[in-house]
Amino acid sequence: MKARLTGDRVIKSRLQKTLDNCNKLLKDDQLIKLISETADLITDAVKSGNKLMICGNGGSAADAQHIAGEFVCRFYVDRKPMPAIALSTDTSILTSISNDYSYDDIFSRQVMAIGKSGDVLLGISTSGSSVNVLKAFKVAKELNIKALLFTGNVEREIARFSDIVIKAPSNDTPRICCFAH
């Protein structure tokens, strides 16, 4: 019985931290403005015939795939599909680039191959220090592709290559991931 009470306390503590972070978000007008600007930038790009490319590692790769799926399928309402691709999905591309070049190049080479001026690259990096996401952002800048970053509450080099940086109000990976949703 004691272990269950401890488990209950842990669950309540985690839920309280999530609620606290949500309340921080509601009060952060600057962050809400950045999220709105991000939505507008992506909407304008798609309406202009461009696409959204999304990259991240691990759980962030799963988030990238989920976002791309919502764009191509539907989100809340039936609508025309919107062009979006997660750069973490093609195992042949990922393994050939990793083998022939470096894992650090898995996203940047794809951006070089399919990206064009006017597209948008969304990078998800809880730490902000993923080298392969950074390299993709550097290529995006060279190709006049807008680069948007979802990250934790950190200062990293990648911010210099980002048009918009949205920082979760946390350094805790699960909370950053929850925020990205």
C-alpha cells in the first residue's frame, strides 16, 4: 500500500508541474505571439505552394512524423492535404547518409535535395544542441528557407540560424515534449 501512495504522490506532482507550465504559457504573451507568428509563417508558405520539412531525433523524430501526418491527412477538420514531410522517416536515406557521410548530415543533405526558397524547416530539439538539426538549419539559411526551432529553455548556437525560436518554459525533457504538442 505504501508504494501505491508514493506512486500517487509522484503522479500528482508530475501533473501539478504540467499544470504549472500550462499556466506559465497562458501568461507569456511573448511566447503566444511567437507561436502565432510561427503558424502564420507556415500557413503563408503552404498557401504559396511551398512545403514544411520537419526534423528531430528520438522522441522529437516521432513528433516530426506526427506533425507531418496531421498536415498531410487532416487536423480537426476535413481539408485539402498540405505538403509536409518528416525528414526522419526514410530508412534508406537515413542509413546511406549515415554510412557514406555522417549521422550529423542526415537532415542537411535532405534539405539540400528537396528544399527550396520559400519552404519552411521546423527543427525540434529539446536540448538545442543536436548537431544534425543545426547543420540542417545552416543549409536552410543558404537556401532562403525559413527555420523554426522548438526547444527547451536554453541558449544554443542553433538560435543564430533560426528565424523563430520557441522555447518551452522548462529544461525537463518530458515537459518540453509535452509543450511541443
